[in-house]
Amino acid sequence: MKWPQKKLGQVADFLLGKMLDEKKNKGEFRPYLANVNVRWGSFELGSLREMRFELHEHERYGLQFDDIVMCEGGEPGRCAIWKNQVPGMMFQKALHRIRPKAEMDVRFLYYSFLNRGKNGGFDQYCTGSTIKHLPRQNLAMVEVDVPPLTIQKQIASILSTYDDLIENNTRRIEILEEMARRLYEEWFVQFRFPGHEGVEFKESELGLIPDGWRIAPIKETYYDLFDGPHATPKKCVSGPVFLGIKNIKVEGGLDLAATQHISDDDFPKWTKRVTPQEGDIVFSYEATLNRYAIIPKSFNGCLGRRLALIRPKSSFRSFLYLHFFSSDWREVVARNTLSGATVDRIPLSGFPDFPLLLPSEVIARKFEAASSPILKLIERLTAKSVNLRAQRDLLLPKLISGEIDVSDIPMPT
């Protein structure tokens, strides 16, 4: 079925956010969203910044429930629906705020953008050869399908069912990640591991540590360290994943919602040095984006630029992965970071000798037994979300275009 189309300027109001200017901005500090905080369908709220907003700017640059927030640059068109996750949120000039009019369902409009974004449909409206931008006047010209409102709501309801399940998995993952980190702190920061009551402590450069523990180079916890390629291959729509820094979440773990791919023919060339295996720990050695994730069983792909991985010894895998999020490790990284012409980086040549407090292997094995089930459950929930997202993406173009008739499908109560 062919839906009628209208230009976005006819069915929605939109506005660019406030220019960031520390010298000119006045008023009280308030949190704001920047380009980096917006993902497809979600927001990264762990690294919010603040700037000054005057009272009369609160309404103009403030976000309301069900506003669509869209990137103007970087990956123009990338967007998500704001659900008042943080009260009083503002937005910066790198973002468009889109408010659909009465004839458009906000969720249907978001899924229209998602479908367009997955097929490069914003490219024709973008300016710039190296860094793309989607100016307001061009955004107004984007054509969107406008089926009857009841049909829009039915389509959005079907697609949002998948996203609701993904969001539920995401919340469960966050709880499990917090459990794993608290367990690490209990054992290796507060030294309340099983049997600690009968263990003597000894002096070290870090203060009192349990007898049998020692300060050792990190290389004692893994077998190999591999660097990723220093070039970027030709991208494909499908095929093995070409893992990027943005695919590693700040809080740990992989986010494969938006991935780049390489062809099956090119894959052997890009895995000549190493093919990521289940249990490997991949990390970015760009200092400002230093992130870590464990490679899951289902992963099929290769490392991207500025990524490396280590193949940990099985008894130290969980300990090592969770240690990377500790303040002690962050301090080690900060002390050893090298300034570069473009980015500061962690020197991989010196990485093997970075120090850490190494527990006895007996304790490491016990911790692996206690924490591994939590990390495995996180992996399974992540895999479920990947499958749900794939199913949604198969339905997405067929529903948005009207290829699948939903008129006889009852709305869920």
C-alpha cells in the first residue's frame, strides 16, 4: 500500500539547540544533551555536561516528554524519543528537537527516521564532504509517509513491542553489571573475600594487602595481546562486524545496535593477526575513550582502529575484566598515557608491564566461579537483544511502507 507523503516541515515543529559559548552564556547551570549522548532509540546519560541557561531560555531549549532528539552532525538523522529520563534537560546546537503535530504519532515518526537512517536516506539532505551536517532547512524537506493516525499507532505498537523487550533486557543488564562490580569491590577493594577472617595482612606500597597477594605486571593474567588494524576497510551493508570504539559501552560490554561491516572476502585479511574469540577482552587504547568488553560466543567480526584485545587466563578473566573499571586501574592508565598528535593513547608496548594487585590463584578461581554466571547472564541477555533488534529491523521497512497490512490487527490493550 502506498501511503501519502508530506515534507517534515508540514507535520512537525523543530528547533536547533543552544550554542555552547562559555563567555557569552549566562544563567544557572543545567544539564544538556550533546551529539554524543544520542544513540538510535536511546540516550547515553553517563557523561552529561552542563552549561548556563537563562530563565527565558528554559522553554525554548528545554526538552519535553515525547520530543524526538536528532543529531544535526556526526551521524545526521540519528535520533531517540525523550522520556524525561533526567528532569530539566536542555539540548545543544548540535541537535534538532522535533515535535510532531497532531496528525503524526511520535513513535511512528521515530521509526520512519530509523528506517530511513538504516538505508542512507538522510544522505541526500546532508551537506559537507568530510563531516556531514543536516541543516534545519534541509531537514524540513525530508519526506515522510503519513498513513491514517490509527494505522500509525498500530505500526508503532508492533515495533515498540520489540524495543520494550530490548529496554527491559537493558535494565536487567545494568542491574547485573552493578552486582558484578559490587562483588569485585567486596573481594578486591574491601578484602572481604571468602575466608578473609583467617588471612594475615602484610605491608606493601599500596598499604596492607592479604598474605599471598602481590603487586605484579598485568601480563601475568593473560596469554597474548593483539593490536587492531591501523586502517579502515571498505564498508558493507552486511557481513562480519568491523568493531569500532563506539560499539564498546562506557559502562562495559558491546553495543551492536549500530555496527559497520566488511565483506566475507575481506574478512581474512583483517583477521590475519587475530580473530576475536569468546572470552577475549577487547579495549580501546584511545585514552579519552578507554573502554572494555568481553567478546561473546556469538560474535563474528574483527577489531577496528585503536582497538586491542587480550586473551586472559581463564582463572583471571572475570577479575581482570572488572578490574578495568576500578579507580586503581584508571590511575595506572592516567599515569602511563602518552600525548599524541591527534589523540592521547595508552602505549601498548608498555601495557604488559602495567601493575595491578594480583590475588592468589585460589581466590581468583573462586571469584571466577562466583562472578562468571553473572557475566554469562549479561551475555545471554545481550544476545537476546541483538536477535530482537534483528527481528524488528526485518519488519521495519515492510510496516513503514505499508507492505504488511495492519488494518485488521487489533491494538493491544
